[in-house]
Amino acid sequence: MSEPVKNPFDQILDAIRVIVAEEIAKALDNGRTEKLLYSTKEAAQKIGCEESWLASRARAGFVPYRMLGHYRYFSMADIEAIIEESKNGKGD
């Protein structure tokens, strides 16, 4: 007996699944899994400072950060700017 012919809609879905799986694999291979935003604790670990120091600097408006709701987050650009400012002697 021959195999039943697939519905064209199912064939399209199968093709889409293959493409999505390939794109996910490419993204993982290219290292695009880096987070976009970091908590204060995570940012402090990346910077190499105390979480309390970073939080107080952010509250005072001395370092860049983002607010989402009532949560403070740091982008990689924010973290790099904080590190750069500390190199220039502005991080006290």
C-alpha cells in the first residue's frame, strides 16, 4: 500500500518547522544568546563591583540604567559605559 498524500497545509507547516529549527540553530551557533538586560546583581558581577555600590550610583543618577516597571536593569552598553567612566576616574 502507498503512503497517504499529506495535506498541503501540513506540508507548509513542516517546511516552516524546518526553517525555524535551522534559524534557532544558527542563532545558537553565532552566540546570539547573550542577554539584552541584566539585573543589578548580574551587572555588578560583570563590572566587578559590589551590588550595593552599583545600586546606589544608579539611584543617584550617576550611572546609566533602564527601568522596566519598578525594576532596574542594565544593558551591555550601560555596563560598558560604567566601566569606561571608571577608567576615566569618574566612577567615585
